[in-house]
Amino acid sequence: MTEKVILGDVFTCDPRMPRAAAVGLESGRIRAVGDEDHVRSAVGRDAQLIDAGHRTVLPGLIDAHNHLLATAESLASVNARFPLVANPAGLVDAVAQAAERTPDGRWIRGFGMDHAKYPGERLPTRAELDHATTVHPVVVYHVSGHWALVNSAALAARGITDDVSDPPGGSFERDQAGRLTGLCRDTAMDLILPVSVDIGCHGPNFHTEAPLDDLVALLGPACREYLRAGLTTVCDPQVTRRELTVYREARSQGVLGLRTVCMPLSSQIDELEAIGLAGPFGDEWLRIGAMKLYADGTLIGGTAWFTEPYGRHREFAGTTYWQPRELAALVSRAHAAGWQVGIHTQGDAAMQMTLDAIGGAMREHPRQDTRHRIEHCGYPTPPQVEQIAELGIIPVNQPSFLFDSGDEFLDRLGERAQRLQPIREELEAGVRPVLSSDSFVASLRPLETIANAVRRETREGRQIGADQRMTVEEAVRAHTIDAAASLRMERLIGSLEPGKLADVTVIDGDLLSAPGRSIAELPVWLTVLGGEIAHSAGAE
């Protein structure tokens, strides 16, 4: 039955009618919102009635920065996340177990290694991974996604020896004797992995070779996990021909279970410019959005670019993918061609480089409603927040980083950590920040993201920027209508309004009144996508 009436405590994210008692769905669209009588009259008395009681009814949740395919791959790989893996021995054991069930010669991949939480913050080495297996090439991605640890078989498979040179935008770690330890940072991953596309120094390369059918097969179960978490739309912020080919094939096979927006990586700018393509382009299920660029490295991994070094011993100076003039030229090209850009930017030095590039492009090629994005937007200074507001830039934040790695941030950055992701300051400046997960780096569950935006506490319970907390309502809007605006889809999704697509998430509890951490524990009761029930807790 296509017609449905959902009763419950409805939070619409529509400022003209923030609260309601019912939502009516018809032919894949929202037909009516209001009280029960009004909605049932508009949709018809024969519509399926879904009584959610006092559960919270929301617009379908949107993750504006989520590596969907990479997350699908991670769900089928070695889970190296803390606290499941809490020391080097645990990592070796997890890889060894995978080796027992993997044919010799095949690559073994792991995701989520977080050595900053190991005793003494000691990073494992390739020699230790060699204890797990010598007949399988092994790559374990750091939790940031910007580093990878490999074993000797992986180095040999790629013909990498100790005399390899560091590529622009990346590096190989070496021991005191100059031997490779197995750690590859940022663009060095491009040399060590069997990648399917060459992206140069345009970002970390985790686009590894794999059969198309295998990748498509991973998306089905992954999408079900997303729907179970209440997500109906995601934006993959680093797409090459590899990912786009998989998403297109998955859609043709009917296994792409989410609305998916693709951000092409800037390595493709020549080809896209040659054919005159600029996003948004596509339909309501699969489309091309903004172009993705990189400024600096990872805050989690210690390669974010700050004006003042950080780390317990001020050992982190940061790295950049581009010199300022190079980034400015790339942004200017993309902007002039009509692209919205999203630039990965963490430290304040990188932030200024990004703002100068965007500001220069807008002055050189004036146009309206650019909606340029800063991905992560880790540490903008107060003057930089004002620049963000003046330029109409959208910060795309991931407050779960503050929970997952906040203790390391506090230790490494000191007082500066209190201003990481200064969302309250941005709101007061008139900016509309967006919440997202950056899965596979952090949990894909939006309720965990919302909880961390509201709490601003670390894993060990320390406060990190308590004055930058969001209210629950602000956080929900940042994961719905403001996220939709960052994707240029606010006319289709993001709020419960007549005429919009019938995407609805029902939370099993009173979300708007839930205290602190309990938000993350609330189950998703129902997810409706395009008017059809895509997840129902009662059916599991």
C-alpha cells in the first residue's frame, strides 16, 4: 500500500510548522502534515495507519559526509577498532585469524587501527604483522583513513623497497636505520596499495582494486545497516570512477538502498571540465554533488596543518596536499566551471589557505548561492569563523571525533582543543553547520553523532568545548534540513513538508527530551524511504 499515515510526536524541521501529530504519505511523496484528522482526510481513510505512539517522528536522516562504499568494505574486513583491538598484540591476533580463513596470496584488509589508544601509543610495525602472516599481503587502515600499516608481503607485492622516495603530500615512516616500518601516510598509500585509479596527490588513496561484482554485493547488507540506523540519504565525499561505477551498477541491480550523492575527487577535474559537467547532476536516487578537494592531513593522525605545532612534544607540524597557490588555482577552476567545492580542512593554517582559495575564486568569478563546503572544519579561529559566514561557506562537522579521539586532542592540542569544531560560535555567526559521521572513520549511526554534538565529552568523560554544545533540536536540523541544503536537495528532502520525498525516520523514544548520552542508545523503530518501509524494528 503506497498511502500511509504515521502518527506520533512529529518534529518536521519546517519552521512554519515545527511540530505536528501526523504525516501522510502518498505515491512516494509527503501528502500532508498536521493533526490526525487533517492528514487522514488528505490521504484517504483507507491508507495504512502506523501508530508510533509517543515515539519521535523525524525527516529521514541525512549524512552529508559518509564513505558508503568504503564503509561497506570495512564491514566485511578485519575490525581493528578500539576497544576491540587495544594493543599491537590484539591487532596481530585479529589479522592472524583472518589469515586462517583467507586463501594464500589474497590481500587481507583491516579498518580502524587507533594506536593512540594503545599502551604508550606504540604503533605496530610490519615485522609484527609478519608474525600474523607472510603469505598474505596485509593492509590495515588507520582510523583516520589517511594512513595505512602494511606487512612485508604487501611491500614486496608492490615492489617497494627501503630506498623508495616520499611522494608529494605523503611519507613512509622509517626506523633509525632507514628501514621502512610499514606505515604509509597520506599519498604514500597510493604507492603501496593495489589501487584501481591514480589520484596523484589529490588525497589519500583507498580506492583499491576489487571485482565489480564483489563490491556491489557488499552494498546490499551495508545499506540495510544504514537504514537500521535511520539514514535515508548519504553523500560519499570521495568518488572516483571506481565508486561511481559500483553505485550505478548497484542501482541497476536494485541493491543501492539509499539516496546517494557523489562528490567527485578533484583528480578528475580535467575530464569533467572537458565534457562541461558540474554538479548537481542526476536524479533523486543517484546524483553528482560538489567536488572534493584536500588542503591538509588528518587531525587524528597528526598531519593537520596548524600555525603552531602540536603534540605532547610539539612534534606535529602538519602537512598539506598543495601549496597555497596550487589549491587556489584548483578551486578557481572548479568554481569558474560552476562546481560547489568541499575542501577537507583541519588546522588553522590550512583553514586560511582554504578560505583564501574560496574567497579568491568568488572574487574572480562572482556567482550567487555557491554553498562551498569545508569538510571537517576542525579548527577555525574566531576571525576565520567570520570569514566563513561572510563567504556563505557550510562547515560539515563530525562531532563523534570529539568522543572517539578527544582525549588525544586534549593532550596534543591543550587549550586549543576546546575550540575544535566550534559549532556554537558558527551558529551565532549565522552559519548553518552540518553534522555528519565520516564513516568509515567513525560510527555511521546518526544518533551517536547527535549525542556527541550535544554532550561534547571524550571517551574518558572529559569535557571538550562544552560552550560549543548544540541543543538536540539544532543537532537534528543539522542532520536533516541543513544537511539537505549542503547537498542542494532541500527542495526534495530534509523536512516533513507536503510535496517532498516521503523519507521518514521514527525514533523509539522521546529524542528531543532525552538527556545526553542516552540519545545514542535510542533504537530506530522505523525507516521509510520513498514512501516504502525500508526498516522496521518489529519485523526483525
